[in-house]
Amino acid sequence: MTEQKEQTVAADPTGAERDRSGERHHDVVVVGGGAAGLSAALTLVRARRSVLVIDAGQPRNSPAAHVHTYLARDGVSPSQLLAAGRAEVTGYGGEIVAGEVLAAERLAAGGFRVVLDDGSAVAADRLLVTTGLVDELPDVPGVAQRWGREVLHCPYCHGWEVRDQAIGVLATGPLAVRQALLWRQWSEDVTLLLHTAPKPDDDAYERLAARGIAVLDGTVTGLEMTGDRLTGVTLADGRTLPCRALVVAPRFTARAGILTGLGLETAEQEMDGHALGTCVAADASGATAVPGVWVAGNVTAPTESVIGAAAAGMRAAEAINADLLAEETRRAVAARRRPFSPGMEREVSTRVLGDRRHGLSPRPV
């Protein structure tokens, strides 16, 4: 834990401190309790930092049944993964509270104040935001209801589960051709539904044809269900394309509202010159343009997988700990140099008086 500051007056049993306002003070507050946030919190509590995780309980991947490509945890449900992560964090003394952060502000004395939706507030020396993003889905009836089940986005997350089945790719922008070619890796039965996207150019048509990907004109108006299973999509002209999975390209919108009060704005994220959505810019460690504020996971890297977000959380935690350590060392050096500091007084007393500094004379030989 960081060395005690002048405004600190009491310690909390959890390791947090309370300042003169009565607000609890932590080394680090993590906003967001997904893979990135919990990974960061675990790294920090094992580094003996006081950490509070504030989780709004809105994980992006909650509609999905399983998490995939997470080494040694492949196939675990999102809820099980997070439950295990929470248990690990609290097992080392970290704190996790349910709530939504409404605002964050920099304190005049340094550090940050974070306000929750229940009216409470906490203070922290450093702030890590791992709030993720919102998937803005195409406006097609049924798509939102089947999102994460048969309506999919990432083939590395769900491609194996629909391998060798009929897959439709809903084109809503120029990147649809790239999507169709990628999903062809998992099935020979892939159809590109042009929907609202512009028609591919001759080069794109040739690449699609070379891979055996059909192209279908017409606007998709809905999904066809049999029981609780997708069996096809319907088009405006009455046609139906049989398929067992529908691939879409959401717009990724960073959940970054709490950062605006700190002067951070979102930026457009692009791929091959085409917009994917918004994100918060940061360096490789997750450090933002605002000193003391880090981000990790999908809020800054929209296409990051779950295991990638966890790794990013650990990297951010290491950078935060290093930053705290540097500040603590600077403060300790400054205190040691003060002419009447306790440390300097002890050193002078030892040099001048030796054992007599306690009022004792050296024992006669």
C-alpha cells in the first residue's frame, strides 16, 4: 500500500484508508469487473496494493453460452469465469462492490474521487477504467434477441461451434467481404447478404467466387426460427435463405462516459480505413493522456478477445504499480532530505551520540 498521506486519518479493516472527508481511500480503483478489470485487480492485490473494483454487472459477453480460446478455460461460461476471478481477487484481500460509476474527478491534492450511483464516493491514487464497449447491432428484427447465440461476430470465439453449417454474412459496410472470406475458413457454405452495403467491386467478386462464397442481393427483413433455433433469414422480396448462423458487424461504442469529466474523449477506431467504432486512446501499457488514468480491454481495444483483455489488464496493473512505486520513492527521498525529518534526526543522533542516544553510557571494558 502507498505510504500514508497527510490527509489520511484512519485505516479501514480491508486495507483502505479514510481521509478527513470520511471517504475511503484506495491505492487503485478499478471501474469495471470483467476479465480486464479482475485481471488487473488480481495483479495489484498480489502486489500488496489496496484495490477496489466497482462493477456495474453488464458484461458484454453475457449473452454467449461459453468463452473460447481462453487457455485452460476453453468452454467455460462467462459467468463462471467472472465468479472464479472475483473469488481470486477477494481471496487476496481485494474488494469488489456492485454499482455504477457516475463520475470521476481529479482532486486538488492529487488522486481521484469516484462517485457511485448510490451517492457514495471513494478516492484513489490511480484509476483504471475497464468498462468495455456496447455492440450496436444492425436494425434487423430478431438480431438483438439472438445475439451471442446464432447471431455472431467473431469466428475465433464461435466459428468452431457452427463449423460446416450454412452461414450467412449480413453486409452493412465495406468490411463484409473480409468477414465472408474469414468465415469461409469454418464452412464451405457461406453466403454474403448484401443487405445495406455497397456492391463489391470486380476484384472482391473474384475473390468471393474463388472461395465459393455466394452473393445474394436484397435487404434482410427478419430471421426465420424453428422452435428456439435459427433456420434462415427472410428478404424484402419474400425469399428465404436457409442458414444456421448469421454473422454481423456491430459498431463498437466505448463505454467511456465517466472519462469525459477528466478531459478524455473517445476516438474513432478504424480497420483498413473503415470505421469500426469508438475507443479511448492509450499507449501499450494502457496509460491515457491524463496522468494517473489507465484503460484496458475493449474500452481501448474494441476487437480484443477475453484472454487478450485479461492480459491487457495485467499489463496495466504492472504499469500502475510501477508508477505508484516511483511516486512513493520520490516522496521518501524528499522526506529523508528534510532537515528536521524523523529519518534525518535518527541519522544525526546515531552519528553524534552512538549508543548514548538512549541515555546510556557504553559499558566499561
